[in-house]
Amino acid sequence: MMLSGWGRFPRQSCAVSDPRDIDELAQVLQAGSAIARGNGRSYGDSALNPVNTIDMRRFGRMVSFDPMTGQIVAEAGVLLADIIDTFLPRGWFPSVTPGTRFVTVGGMIASDVHGKNHHLHGAFGAFLDWIEVMAPDGRITRCSRTEKPELFHWTVGGMGLTGPIVCAAFRLRRVETGWIRQTNLPTRNLEETLAAFETHHSSTYSVAWIDCLTGGDTLGRSLISLGEHAAASDLAWDKRKQPFDTPAKRLLSMPVSAPAFVLNRHTVRAFNDIYYRRGAARPVEELSDWKSFFYPLDSILNWNRLYGRRGFIQFQCVLPPAASAAGLAALLERITHSGLGSFLAVLKRLGDAGTGISFPMPGYTLALDFPVSPGALDLLTELDRIALDHEGRFYLAKDSRMTPSTLRRSDKRAEDFRAMRQAMGLSSAFTSSQSERLLL
Amino acid sequence: MTRLPVLILGAGSDIAMATARRFAEAGYPLQLAARRTERLERDRADIELRHGVKVSLYDFDALDIASHSALLDSLPDLPGIAVSAIGLLGDQAENESDAGAAIRVMRTNYEAPACFLGEIANRFEARGSGTLVGISSVAGERGRATNYVYGSAKAGFTAYLSGLRNRLAGKGIHVLTVLPGFVDTRMTAGMDLPKRLTAQPDEVGRAIFAAVQRRRNILYVKPVWQLVMAVIRNIPEPVFKRLKL
């Protein structure tokens, strides 16, 4: 069937199977070099394999939960959304969540996803206790920081290239309510934006939407939002009795792809302008429900169709702290100059690096998306170069078009990863279109 | 309010499990009866975690008719709702050449579920309440060359449910006949099913739950099947016998 990542680019014809248990999964691996796929939320071609793509969503059961430690054991295909639905009413929330809750446990591990609290708490891998991975011969290996640590090290953030993840144990965090105390800080330029991140480093959650269509004095103007889990005492009286009840959101859906003219430099500029003004006019402090704070886009199903039939490409790099100010300014200037606006430009301070070839490292990460066009592809090649000049590296879960040499120049660990795969006999057993493209 | 449990017979099937999950979501405790219940342990844990209801597993062989009443005796509570998902598609070609195989299909699709629901019906009648759900098949509405052994057994089961409903109407006991049509399950894996006519197991589970709440008599999971079967039933036999369906 025709398959793509969330960016709907590239689209490839893939042979897909959906095994329902360990035995069937072991059998499917014999059909040829394979890649496991979760809910298809990575953007590019990391969960595509024309010969053997394995849909893991039938591994969708939660195995156990320990209310003393917050440890949940779940099969790889369980959706984060289901975990929240099950455990938030009991006072637990994911320790780390990406910007969508429609991701699987396996996908979160393979991409070592990060959230708005990365600068303090690290990525998803920091809360993982163990992972069960299937080897090419169908055997299941449990690995952790102490047991088979090398496999654990490379599986977290390893894009599924160490074998299908079948089960994992990780920790949730205690929360008193389903609400977030949100602080909104508009900034007028990049300098102010970065200063605000540093000033508010102790905020549990922080992220900025950055306007990437204004240059000059207002280059890098942003809306920063900070958040803390609200305590029961932060809620109004009427809400305290049911602290986890938040307003039900109607799920909207994009029924069809938007025609190409909907997103052009004028509409995107207008959108950015209005969005900034509205954001700047918001109250400084407000209570947000967890869905609005963490998953604003999840309320529009298939929002990826907004970008039209050709799909969109994402760019996400992280620059080290010392190079961030200059690097971000160069990136933003280049984007402003191109006139290709990005709707969803997100800037975030990251904290400590994780294991293996996991993406995050201390510094600033910028995420952008553009409708696919020859101009956008050229622009991203230039953004790659600017990021490289500033010692940046790239997020494989977003990538659909990087070259192997760009990857190697940005990340010395790529060659180690490749060597490890060869040494462990994984290179020919597990491949994705991305791993083939990037020679991993 | 503590709810009486839902008993599901043949709980290992995809339709049964989807139905079980839908009832658990609504807060019903579950009694899951199947062969080799050890393969249902993970589902049990998952359902209990997600929905906070008690799930009990019971090992049984539907073809061992004498064991039916023993199983019912062993339940701590007589269920409020009993669902039979007992069934076996079998292989038509094998059924034509091997009477043993055909008998197995006939017994699994007719004798076993009918006798089991009949036994429960008597206990429900004594109590004066209960809902019986029989998962039959549109294949039972007219015999076709490609699966008439299975179809004839389902026809028997559908007629049995109809009679049971007639007998128990006015006695506080409701009987629902479910005709799922094509469903994307382990049973149909590898078949090339038309998408518009094929339901997902979840859809069947939700439809059964809703039909039980509304006390429906006959449920076509996808309404289009009602039309399809009306046409198929009304094709004159001289024409029908020459068709390849």
C-alpha cells in the first residue's frame, strides 16, 4: 500500500504486515530486511520500507502499572493518548510527551522524543527502565542501563534500526490536576527570546512559537509559553472536586487536502502576524487544560492535509548554546529572505544529551515546516549548511531529505551507529528508506 | 451500582475481544470463556488496567456440551448478559470431502452455541432477567456453494435464536441476533474482502453494545448488509443456482 510519514512526503509503495503476536512478528522478520512502524507520526521516511514494513499497532496492550513508582509496562503499539486517558484520572501524566499524543510507545523510544520539559528532565529515554527488542532470529532481548547496556544505548533514539521494540517499562509522573498554569511572554526579537528562555530556565515547561517572516528589528520575535502542573489549590472551587475533568474537545478533521494556493507567502505572513498579535494580547497568566497546552494540533485530525497533496517537509536542528544566537539569526534571516513562511516554527531550549544517536543536546532547537516545493527543498539544503556551520545536528524523526554526508558532518555518532549495526548483524536485517538514504 | 458481569463464550476471537472491551469500557465486569485462556492473560491485564473492572478467565471447550452447565455452576455470579462468539469458519473444500471436518464446523457453529445459550436461557428464565447475544452470520441466510456447510450451521443457529426470542419474549429476557457480515479478523485473514462491506472488530463490538442497550432483535453491523441480503434472499432459485457468489 502507499505509505508515508506524517509529512506525507515521500510516499512509497510498501508491503505492510500487521503481526498480532511475538510468533507472527518473528515470522514476518524472515520475509526480508524490515522496519517497525507505529502510528506513522514521524515526518519523513524513517518508518517506511518498501519490502517489509511492520505495523506494530496490534501490540497494543498495557501489561502492568505500579502505583508506588509510577512505572508502566506497555507493549510497543500502545498509544500515548490511551495511557493518558487511563492514568490521568488516577493522578499520573507522562514524564515526557511530544507535541502529539497519537504516538506509540515504540515510536517514542525509537525517536527518543523530547517535550517542553527537556531542558530540565531530558528526553523520553531518561524515564525508560527497560526495553524488549526482537533480534533478527526472533529472540526477544530485554535491555536496560545495566542489562545489555549497549543494545539499550543504541535502541533509544535508534529509529527502530536495532530491531522491533515489542515492550517497554517507563515511568509516569504524579500530577494533582489536569491543568497547567501557563505564563505567556511575548518577546520583540531573538535576543529577548533567548534571554527569556535563560531567565525562565527553572520553569518545568517552556517553548516558543517564533515568527519566521519578520526581519530587521523584529527578527526572532516570539510568543513564549511557560507552564507548571497546577496544584489542586490552584483551581477554582467548582473544579477542585474533579481536578482531572477538563473540557471535552470536539475533534475537528481536515477531510481533504487543501489546494496549493491556500498556503502562500501572503497567507502565511498574515497568519503569523495575526497569531503574534493575538498571542501578545493574551493574559500573562492563565490556566490551560492539558490538551490545549500540550497538544493544540491534536484537536484537528489530519492537520497535515493543510499542506496540500504534495505534503510538507520538516527541518529541525539543535545548535549548541555558544553558537545559538548567531546560528538562529542566520537561519531566520535566510528563511525571511526566502519568503517561504513556516506556519509552525517552534524554538525550544534543550538540556542534557541522551544515549546513542538520540537527537537532543544542550542548546536551542528550531523546528520548521514547509509545503514541499523545489524552492523549499533548496532552502532546507541551505539551512542544513548554516546549521553545520554552527555545529548543529538534526532530528531524524523529522528528516526526509538530508544527505548522508550532511548527517556525518553534523553527528560523529552516525558512523559508530553504522559500525555497531554491522558488528551486531543488524545492518541487513533492519532497514528503512531513511537508513538506506543516510547509509546507516 | 454494581453491574452483573458479561459472560463471553469463545472469547479468543477478535469480535469477542472487541465486544468484551466495549462492555468493560462501560464498567461491566467480564467473564471470558475460551479454549487455552493463557493466551488471553495479556488482554485481561490490559482491560483491567484501562477500565478498572474485574476480568475472570474460564477454560472451556464448547464442543464438550456436558461441560456447559458445570462452567455456569462455577461462575460466582450468573451473568446479566451472555454473548456467544463461538464459531469456526472451516474450509469448504475439506468439508465436502471429509465428513469429520464438516461435522466439526456444524457442531461448532450450531450445536455448541445453541446448547450453551439454551442452558443459560433456562437460568435467566428462572431469574426472570438477562440478555442473550448470539453472533450468527449472514452466510446463514442462503446457502452458497462457497461456504454452505458453515452457512447451514449458522442458519440453524439463527433460527434457534429466533425461537428462543419468541419463547422468552414477555419473560424479561432479551435475545439479540448479530449478523456481522464481513469483518476484518484473524478468521478472514488473507481473504480479499470488499472494503465497503467489511467492518472492523471494534465497530462490531460497539454495535453489539449499542444494540444490547436498545434491546434490538436483529443487528446487521453494517446496514448495507440488510439490503445486500434482501437482494440475495429474493433471487429466484433457478437463477441463484447458476450464480457464483
